[in-house]
Amino acid sequence: MAKMFDSGISGLNELLRDLKQLGPDANKELRSASKTIAESYMVPAWKNAALFGAGPWGEAIADSVRAGSDRLPKVMIGKSRKELRGGASSTMVRYPSDSGQTRNSFAPFEKTDWINRVRSYQKPALEEWGRAVDRVIMKWNVL
Amino acid sequence: MECAVMAISGGKTLTVYLAADLKKFNSGMTQAQGGLKGFANSMTSMLGPAAIGAGLALGALATKMAVDGVKAAMANEESLVKLTNTLENLGLAHNTQQIEDYIYQLERSLGVADTELRPAYQKLVVATGNVGKANDALALALDVSAASGKSLEQVTEALSKAFSGQIAGLSRLNLGIDAATIRSGDMDLILQRLAETTSGAAAASADTLTGRMKVLQTAVDNLGEAFGQGLVNSMKKGTEGTDELVKNMAELEDGLTTAGERAGTAGFSIADFGVKAFNAYLKFADFMKTMQDSGTPIQRLTANLFPGGLAAKILGQNLSDAASSAYDLSAAAGATAARMQGLADSIMATTAATAAFNDETGEGPVYKNSGVNPYAEYLRLQRIGVLTLPQLTEKVEVQAQATGSAAKAVEGLTKKEQKLIDKYDELSESIQGNRNSLSFYVQELENATAAIDDFTLGMQENLLAGVDLGKAYTTAKDEGGNIAEGTVAGFQAMIDKADWMGNVLMALKGQGVDPSLISYLASQGAEVAGGLGEAMLGDKGLLSTLNEKWVGVQETTKTLAEGLVPEFLIAGQDSALEYIDSISETMANQVTKLAKIGKKIAKPIGQSFKAELLADVAEAVRAVEATGTAARAEAVARAEAQQSAITNQAVAQALRNVILDGDRRLGNVNKPLVA
């Protein structure tokens, strides 16, 4: 599974490790909050970018964007189900639609760089996530 | 077109995370993308609250949250229990939920804590005996408090007393009600006037910025309270599943229970048990103070959950110490505030400089807040021929330099912000300590003022005891002649006699006569007080002899009463002292064990321990009561009877009788003589 990270935060690993000590209920709550943030900020941005920036395959890619469950907000793009008429899945067209690299395909992919243009949600989403972490710490921290 | 993609193979689901740790993030980046590092660092400051919260997750914040939260939860529970108990005693238990809802609504709308509202309500419902009236009175008290600047406690105290007929407190609040209305004692009229002058003040006050902040603060406090409640609940379950803790606690319990039982069977009076227990408590307080000042965080937390040490320290301070301490705290607060101002100015300057820097560097206007990585964009522009390679190199260098400087600036800003937060915490603690000390002494001062008022009222009533207009009229009528002249003359004679008695008592006071003797003489009426007092003034030998004997007889009877205590009882006391001391020793020996317990479960056990200790002490007291013999009780009763025969209680009772008698003759039941 390919992974991408929007931004880097110094000490994030330590933070996540400390949060583990708050117990399963606290982490469950953080997962829930993170998923909500992803659905509110990330999913619309990625759907929009795919729809208007990924060329003819934008709709299929946009349909495959969904929020994942994790302590950090995340979205997953692409499904392996073959849904296009030629038998391709959204995962197959996601990379070529961005890079323009067609490999052995004769389909007319063009470089659009649509994936690099989806970042406007970062600041509000990170702030919201920061508040969610504070809230969880305040609620569940016992020592 | 879709049919043409069949030849593409593979493909993976792309997962995009909102953030990653900087190390992981950097590892996947090329040198040209290093500019993102600056952006990432700015995210660190953006995540400040969360990072700070997490950083403190195992440190100061947790301890503070636990201590504050538990204290708040305990205060909340205590106030709730008291109010519920009062309502049950008044036969109004069925209204408890309704009252709680009302208090909740007031708390949320006006920002007044429920721990303040419940005691206020309790006083008012006791005074009125009616839920509806108490509701109205509480709303009025809140308005009056907001309008006058007096505390809710002061206002409700005065109002509740006024409902019982004591208007003096209400008049002292200076609420703008004319003296005639207050003197009338007509509560309906007084409440009406108060409502006219203060109606809506509480709501208006809550609607200001300060008021909204107060409402917000109350909401935050409630969060802490809820946290504390959760902590207390978790502590109640804290022993589940931790064998070692249970074992250690059981050992503590055994030691305490044994000591309590042995003390109980040895036999000693409850009063003396209190004295010995207090001695043990003082040692315990010292022990706790030591823990508070040093040791591991869990030891400090445990100690802080026992407020006894701190309370003892506060009780031990005198007024001048408090004033000095308050002065020092104010000075420290002022210095801290100045430093905070400097930091704030510095942060403002740094922020402005950073903003200006951003405006002047890179392709700011184009890419700022766009989410586009400028380095990637430069590369793209170079690839499509918009930028030449030298231009690309130059732009990358400029951008790298800009982001590097910005990163440093942001890092500096974050450090300063942290300093500001630390200073704010320091200042808050100082102010809170200052406030607590001052409120304690204000309360003491109020108590002293109330005592002086009571004494003055009692003395005035004694002086007025012989002034009876009705009697003057009856006498004049019985003697025939002009009733009007006779009544005035008789009344004047009574006033003169009261003046005479007052002057004699004042003269006695000037001669250094014991105040308790003056009070006693006053209670005997004008004939005795005036006559005997004048004789004493005329004969200095008599004055000094009587005064000496009055003081001496109280001391003697006290010694006599103490002498009546049987030997075995004293032996029992000594034995009890030994065992109670052993309790404190046991506790002192458990310091290491307490720390061990704390480390094992990573939760404060203070509350549970305290509950166990109190339960054991209560058990010991009950054991004493159960094992006390009839003979001992009789001896103690005899001793107390001897002692109390001519003590201040007797004088106070006599004074009370004089007051009641005066009221009865004046026909003014429950009506104050002094407005």
C-alpha cells in the first residue's frame, strides 16, 4: 500500500506513544475524532482534486476516496474492484493520471500533478486534530 | 477511453496521512523538497497545545488535573450532600431534582459555580422553608451580589438572617434601601425594594465580556470537576486487579485497625481522644508536608490529596504573616506580570517579523497558503521550460534560505510561547494562594465583627432591660393625676437609671474589671449592676477583691473538675496517647510503601487511604463509646457540672434570659433592639 504524508511534525511519534498510555477507550475516541476530521476536511478536498484534476478518470478516482480509521486522520484513494469499462480499477488509473507515465498502456494519460495540488486543508485539519488530542488528554488522562 | 486502460497492471491503494513524524517525513524527501521542513516546523507550533498536553501527560499537567479535579469533585459532592440532607430534614426531598436543575441552569447562564450556589440555596431554603421562595430569593441574591459587588455568600447570609428577623446584616450591605424600610422588618417590602433596585443585574453582568469569561471559566472548572469525579470513581475501583496494592493496603488497614481497637478498649473520653488524635494529626500533617515538599510526583500528588498539611500551615499563620505574605505575593505577581509583558511584546515582534519576512521572500503571494510545494512547482516550471536551470538553482537557494530563517524564527517563537505559558501558570498559582489566604482572613474578620456585634447587642439589651414604657404608663395611671406627665417622668427615670448603670459599667471597665464579671453584672439588672458597681468604684479594695475572686473561682473550679477525673481514666488517656502516636508512626513508616503503591498502579491512592483512615478513626471512637463505663461517665458529668456552674455558659444563658425577658416586656418578639 502506497503511503503519503501531508506534513511532518517533530515529536509526533513520541506523542502517539504517550497517547497509547491513556488506554483503549481514549485511543478509540481519538480514532473516531480523526476519522471525522478526515471526512470533513480531507475527503472533500481529495474528491474535488480528483474530479477536476485527474482528467477522464477523475470521477472513478473521486468515488474511491474514503476516510480511514486511525489515530491520525487519513484518506485512502483507490479500490481494487474493476469498475471501469475496460476492466481497470481506480487504483490502476490513479498513478498514471497524476504522473502521465503510461507504462505499457496505450491509454492517453497526461501528467496532471493533481495529487501535489491537494493540500489546502492541512492547516485547519491539523489544528482540529490538535484540539481533538487535547480534548482526549483532558478527558482520559489520569496521571 | 476507459476501455483503453486494460493494459495497466497492478496499482495500490494510496493512503494519505495528515501528518507524520518529522524523521519519517524527511526520510522520503529529496534535498530539493527540504523547504517543507520549514513548513513542518511551523506545524509544531500549530500543534503546541496538543504537544504540550501530551508532553505533560505523565507530568505536571496530570498531577494538577488530578489534584484540582479531585478537590473540585469532592467540594461538589460535599455541597450536594449537605443540600440534600437539608432538604430531607425540611421534608422537601421530593424537590431535590428540581432544585438541582435550577442550580444547573443558573450556573450555566450566570457562570456562578454550583459549589457556591448550593450553600446559598441551603441557607435560603432553611430560612424560608419554601422551595419557591428560596428560588426567588436566590435569584434576588444573585442580582444583589452583581449589583453591589458583595459576594453571594455575604448577600445570602444577610438575606437568610433577615428572613429570621435579623435585619442588621442586611443594613450593613449598603444596598440603597432606606433605613425606615429596613427597620420596618417587613420582608415583603424589603424584597420588593431590593428587586426594584437590582433586578436583572446578574444577567447583565453575565453578558459582559468579563461575565462571559466567568461563564467560560465555570464551564472549564466543571470539566475539571468531571475529570476529578472520574478519578475518584476510578480510585474507588483502583484496588481491583492489583494484587500487590490490595496486599499493601490490607497491611495498612490491619495496623490501623489494631491500633484503633486497642485504643478503644483501653478506655478514654471522646474529648481526650480528640486531643490525642489532633496531636497525631499534627504529626501526620508534618509527614505530609515533607512529602509535599520533596519526593516523587506520586508522593507529592498523594500529599496534595490530603489538604490537612496545608490547612494546618494556613491555620498556623497569624494576620501579620498573612499580610506580609500577601505583599510578597503581590510583588512577585507584579514582577512576573512584567516579565510576561516583555515576553508577550517579544512574541508580537517575532510574529510581525515572521509575517513580514514571509511577504518578502520566495514566491509568497503566489504559493502562500495554497498548499503547493514551491520546490516541486519550480521543478515543474523548469521541466516545462518556464525556468532555466540557473534560475531554478537561484530560486531554490533563496527559498531554502528563507524557509530556514523562518524555521528558526518559529522555533524561537515556540520557546517564548512556552515561557509565557509557564509564567502564566506561575502567576496563577501565586494569585490563587494569595486569594485563598486573604479569603481565610476576611472570613476570620467577619466572624470577629459578628461576635462584636452580638456582644454589643446583648449589652444594649441589658441596659434597656429596665426601660419599660408600658410600665411607666401603668404606674402613672395607678397613681392618678396627669397620665401624660406621669408617663414621661416615669419613662425618663427609667432612661436615667439605664444611663447610670451604663456609666457605672463603663467606669468598671476603665478600672480593668474582668469583662466576664461586667457581663455578669449587666445581666443582673440596673439595681444590682448599678448599686454593686458603684460600691466597687467607691471602694477600690472591694473592686480588686471581687474581681480577683471572680477570676480565681473559675480557675479553681476548673482545676477541681479536672481533679475529679479518676486515675484509671488518666492511665487510659496515656495508653491511648501511646497507641494513637503509634498510628502516626505506622503511617510514617509507610512512606516507601505508599510510593511503591503509587508506582505500581500509576494512580493516586490518597482518597482511598484517607477514607480508610477516617473509617478506622471513626471505628475507634465508636469503640470508646461502647466500652465507656457508667461510673466514668458519671464522674465526667459531675466534673463538667462543677465546672460549668459558674462558667461563661451560665453567664451567657443569663444574658439570653435577660434579652428574652426584655423582648417579652417590650412586646417585640424577635424584633431587634438595634437597627
